[in-house]
Amino acid sequence: MLTFYLSMLDNETDKLNFEQIYINYEKDIYRRVYKILRSKEDTEDAVQETWKSVCEHISLLNGMSAERKRAYIFGIAKNQALSIIRKRKKEALVMCDIGDIEGIIDDREVYDACGKFDIAAVRDCMEKLGEPYSDVLLYYYLHEHTIKEIAKILNTNENTVGSRLRRGRQKLIELLEGEGIV
């Protein structure tokens, strides 16, 4: 990865500075971000974005004391991790936004409850539903497709998609309640 980041820099001095910074802080940054996210994949994403940001702002680091550089880089890493957490929560809210759509069902408690949980728990419950409900729910809430778009993707009737969505919501609520999420 170091080679990739070095290729982003034009100046030899910046490359040498970045290489030294990377060698000094690589493991510490990874550990710090992992403590926040507790997910290898998310940690790798946050760390990668951190180093890309450091490359983009390497000129700011020139002339800083070692202590200040460390604080600056760790601040970037923390912000990247928090950004991923916010994104996760937003995805969970989108997936759990099973509110009063078209007057079909009123389940605001599920919406409120899902905001408190990891998206993975809700996604697992959706997948436990199995076909055809899990597909429709994932397309609708996670990928934000309309009923019309889902019907095209699944090569089925819009009314069928609407029925599966309505039944899937009800089954999801029951499953979430059974899992103790709601």
C-alpha cells in the first residue's frame, strides 16, 4: 500500500516525509481505528481514507513537530472512523424506515429501535426471511429502489412486489421482536 500512497505524491521530499510518517504510525493508526469500529473491513476502509487524506495534506505536515503531526494524523483517523459509524447508522435508518408508507403498516417503533442497532443485525434478520421477502426488502430499503424498479429487476409484477414488501415488513417486525431488537 505504501507504494500506492507514494505514487500520489509528486515531490521527492514529500515522498520521504510521507514514508517516514507511514512507517512510524501505520500500526498505531490501525489499532486506534479498530478500537472505534470493531470491524476489520471498516477499519481498513477508514485507514485507507486516512492515509489518502494525509497524502493530500502532506504540505501541512511539513514543519510540524512530531507530536503535532501525530495528533493531526490521529485526528484524521478518528474522523474517518466516526464518518463510517455515521454512515452505518444512516444505512440502518434507511433499512429500518418501515414507517407508514402508503398507509400499509405503522411500525415507527421499529424505525426508532433500528437506529440503535448495528446494520448487520437488521440485515441478518432480513436475510433470515428468505426469498422472496428478503430480496424485495433489501432492494427497497438498502438500495432505495422504487417498487417499479424492483419489479423490473426481479422481472415480476409491481403488485406482486408491493405485496411482498407489505408481507415482508410484517414478517421483519415479527422477527425483530423475536430477536429482541424491538
